[in-house]
Amino acid sequence: MSAHSSPPEVASRFGLVVAVLLLVATGAAALLTARPPIPAPADAPAGAFSAARAMGTVSSIADRPRPIGSPRSDEVRDLLAGRLRAEGAEVEIQRVASAGAAGGTGVVGRVDNVVGMLPGTDPTGAVVLAAHYDSVAAGPGAADDAAGVAAVLETVRALTQGSPLRNDVVVLLTDGEEDGLFGARAFARDDPLRGRPAVVLNLEARGVSGPSMLVRTSPGNQRLVGALAAAAPHAAGDSALNETFRFVPNDTDVSQFLAVGRPALDFAIFEDAGRYHTPEDTPENLSEASLQHHGSTLLGLAGALGGIDLAPFDPVAGATPPVGDATYFPFLGAFVTYPDTWVVPIAALAALAVAGAAAVTARRGLLTVPRVMAGTASVALPVVVAGLLGQGLWTALLALRPAYGDAFLPGFLLRPLPTELAVLALAAAALAGWGLLLGRRVGAWALGVGGLVWLVLLGAVTALLAPGMSFLFALPALGGALGVLVAGLLRGAARPVTIAIGAVPSVAVLWPFVLATFDAGLSSAPAAAALAVLFGAPLAPLAASLRPRWPVAAVPLVVALALATAGLVIDRPDAEHPQQADLAYLLDTADGSARWVSHDLAPAPWTAGYVPDGPHEPGPGLPWTPGVPVRTGPAPHMDLPAPQVQAERRPDGTIALTVASARGATTVGVRSTAGVTLVEATFDGLGSVDLDLRGAPTDLRISDVPPGGIRLVLHPTTPGPIRFEVRDETVGFDVVRGFTPRPPELSRSSRPTGDTVVVSTSLTV
């Protein structure tokens, strides 16, 4: 023992060590219990879900891309229909036309949904098992969404091994999700289950690994979430994600069912999102554990919902009064749920607990009311500083490696872990600087209580505006306040240990959410750093017995710099982690020009060899967003036929366009130079689709165009002649003379226009 250390100080420091170990152990447990389950082998019991068996299905359909309208899409459609028939399902191919709007563009498509049904013994409704079987043209879509399709098929196989369920099980394998949710739009529009209760369980992916998380539910979800908690062995996801999806524009097929009021649960895997919509979304890169989690959750839910009365779940078809939403989240291996009526009382209880903690510690002379007020106000300092440091790191990364900003989804690094840790180190630096600056003036206890006040305020605000998110702040505030309150009554080593025990809800609930923020990419660094400060600020009393000096604050800064540097060194493209390189070929038959076009403003040398000019505006004839700069370069003129267009002005003032591809392209686009509204679109043999796009964009993208073409009826919204630019698109440069394939460290872009050959023409009507 040092002569300068008194026994109380030694005891307190010993308690601090124990507290830190407890927090680390809790954090590790929170992360480990959130991992997906161990994959079941191929010889698992017949009635169980086996990821090994399901992986065989993934491999059989995700060997190459299968975009809507492609020959491979037709092959997979027939394979899936055959698999369902082999399991005894009644199968129908729903061939329909569908339309809508996405990203400022009118989208139209012809789809082939695979719909199967296992009849129930005494059905009260239907359990719909949904996934989409199409992929983007950029990659084979093993996770997105062959994994979902395979999980549905393996679930159906497992269900048929037991006694028939009471309710019908409907399998909905949709087409055209990637181009515009076409299949789900058509199924929800025609609704063969109209008048009957139905619950939709949808599987999706935005990455290739990680747990299968419940990311979105329908309103009034208490019964559904309760069923999930009871039936799924490893339920994951939280109501904060559900609240987030209500405010962001991300869509899945579930959006179409929510629009018509159907109850639904939407599950997705998120991790390793850098491979999303890329050629690296392969069976080899798909996590078998994630597939197991998809399937074990789906099988448990299907079995449970298949045996009960579904009328209370469906407000569209049932007469049962609606119920409220649930708050739900994983907690150290458990799945906690409670009704939304508890949200405000819990937030209020947290506020009372923080007030009580402040009162007790004030009576013990550990803080004063003015100091608590100062501590509360000061928390804004590290929050803002951490956010600015996170933004500064991301800005510096973009400056040092501009290619990070060229990806279709910026911020997804190839090897992100060192840089993510650097962001957390920056948050630690902001906290350390805050403590050193104000620790002696305000006191560590006042700073910690100030951090709890922030959690209380955020818990109260979200309780009113986004109730499903309130638990993230109210429960850590409640636990932390109780810990501080009891610690204020104790002395010595028991104080930091008690504070750590009170912080368990924060570590188990808020800390995983901080880490999950990185699933949105490194562009989320400011939010991740700011949330990390909110997580760490209430722990300030743990350092009350320490006498740190300013060099301590420099340590996390040095660590952050080292990690960020290591990240730049490590995160270099290679054959296993290629960098996306965007390129397209444009032939304008109206003026005879041919160009290479790329969105990459900091292109790799291979790409730069094709597009030396720019960046500049796209110009006419390009199927790119106006105003988004591109690079271009001269390209060989290929003798490719122009799209076939017939146009006429009809007596009622509308314009009829018939558009087809002379070179067999299944995707065409139409853009007008003046305002028009698309009234209807008619596919050969499928009748017409009324788009009802009043004030619709004048840029249309049409998928799965048959050889006979598509007929569009357009209503001009401005007088005078209208110029139309018409294009068709195919994937692959095999028709372009002199094209040199990419080196192995580059891959095609995940942009919809990546690796496309675009042939355009124009006419004035």
C-alpha cells in the first residue's frame, strides 16, 4: 500500500475495479445473448428447422442474379412452385401488372408471384409466410432474399411433418420487390384473403449476417408481439427500431400490407451491410446462423399462430376491438414486452427516482442542487463535442479516401471495425475531457446525476412522441438513479459496485443500441458518438475517487487516431472485399453519340480510364437522377437498334405511347420534357393498370416488358408539343467492343444502372 493512499481510497478503487469488471461482463453478456442461434445440422429432427437444409435451397437459387423479368427469374419461379407442390401445397402463379411510385420515379412492372396454400383443418384465417424471390441485377441475392425464401420453404417442410394446423398457411413468394414492391402491391391490391383474418410474417435482409431482428410491426401490435415472445426461441429486435421505421423512407413488401391495414411482422438481418446489393451477397458470405434465426423464429410463430383464433389479431377482418402497441426489447437473453400504457408511468417513475437520488446524495454532502443544475447543463458539451468529433472523423475519411462517398450506400466500409472503435474512442475522449474540465468544479456525482436527468428528459419526450423508443432512456435512467440513490447511503467499495449494478439496464439496453447504430454505416458516426456519451455520462460517479490529469484525456484521442489509421490501412479492396466501380454504356441513337458514364466522382484507375471527363450534369438521355453529377468518357459506337416507339395524340387530349425493345431488353424508361400524368399502362395480355399517379413524375421505369411492348396512356399537364426520351436497358457489357473486365479488387456497382447498356432515342409529340 502506498503511503499516500488511505484505506478508504484503496477500498474505493478496489470497488471501482469490481464495478468496471461487472459492467464489462454485463456488456459482453448483452452482446453474446443477442447473437443468432447455432445452426442446426442437416440431420436435425424432421419437425425442426435446419439451416443446413435451407442452405441447399439458397445455393440452388442464388447462384447468379435473378432480377425481375430475367430468364433466371423464370427458372427460380418454376423451381419454387415445384418445391411447394412437392410439400402438398396448392400452388398458383399470380401473373399481374403492378405500379406505383418510388424515389420520384413512376415504376411499372409485370410480376409472377408464387402463391401456395396448406389448408387448415378449421381455419379462422391465414398465416402468410412472405419473402421475395427476385434479386437486384448487381448480385445473386443470397441474403436478400434467397435466405428468406429458403427459410419459408424449410418452415413449410417442417410444418408438414406434424399434425395439420387449424389455420390456413399461405406462402407468398413475391416478384419485383427490388424494382418497386410490385408483387406485394399486386397481392395486397387484389387481396385473395379479403374478408378473412390474416397475419403476414415477412423475411428480409439488408446485410448478410447478424440476428434476424423484428424491425417493423403493424399498429396495435400487442397481441402479435406477445405471440412472438411466447413462440420464438430467440426473439430479437426492439420497438425503437419500429419507431425509427415509421420516420424513414425504407420500404419492404410489408409496407404494402401495412397500407391496407393488415397485421404484420417484418424481420431482417442487418450486419455486414457492405455486401448488400452487391456481387458479394453470395451463399458463401451468408451467415448460416442468421438463416437459422430467420427460420426458427418463423417456424415458432407459424406453429403458434396456425393453431389459434386469428380474428383478434386482424382489425381489417375481425370484430375484436383494437389494442395498443407494445414496448419490446431483448434483455440479457430474455425478450421483455409490456403495453404502451406503461410507458408514461415508467418515464414518470424514472423522473422520481432521479429526483430521489439527487436528494439523497445532496443530504450526504456529495452534491448540491446548483451543482446538479450545472452538471445537467454541461452534459450538452460532451454530447455536442462527440457528435462533432464523429462527423469530423467521417469527413476526414472522405477527404483521405473519397471513394467512400461514391458507393450507392455511402458509409459502408469493407472492414469497418477499427473505424467504428475509433468513433467510440472519440466519445470516450469527449467524456474524459468533460470530467477533467468540470469534475472538481461541479463534482463527479453532480455530473452523473446530470447525465441521468438527460436520460429522464429523453425518456419523457419519446414517451409522448415515439413511445416505443422511451425504454432506451427511461429504463437506464430508472436503474441508474436507483444505483446512485443506494450508493449515496453507502461508503467505500460498495459505492461504485452499487452504481454499476444500477447501470445494468443501461449496459443491457442502451449500449447494444449504440453499437447497432453502426449498422447504418460510418456516416452514422455522429449519432453513435453522441449516444455513447449519453450512455457514459451517468457513470461519472464511478470516477469520484480518482484524481485524473489531463494526459488521461489524451489517451482515447491517441487510441482513436491509431484505430482510424489502422482502419485506413486495413480497409483496402481485394478479391474478397472488392470496391464497387460504377460504369454504364449509353448509346443515343438520336444524335449517334456513345458514352461511358459513371457515378464515381473519385474513380478507381480502371474506371477513370473509361470516364476521364467530369464531374458534370448527366445531360439528356441518361436514366440518372437530374442534378446528380456523373463522369463520362467517349465509347465505341455499337450498332444497336433503338427502342421502338409509336405515338399518337388522341381526341380526348391524351397521348398513347407503345414502347418495345428491338434488342430484347426487359427494362425500358420514358422521360418527358414537360409535365404529363400517367393514366394507365397496358401489358400484352394482362390488361391495363391504372397508376392513379396524379401529379406523378414524368420519369417512368418499366420492368419485365414483354416482346410485344407496353402501351402507356399519358395526360399532358402543359400545352404544346412534348418531347419524350425513351430508353431500354440490358445488363452486361458483352455487346460493347473493346471492354476490359474489372480487376479482381473491383466489383460492379450496386446502383440500379450499374453495368447497364442503355440505348436511347427521342421523339416529339
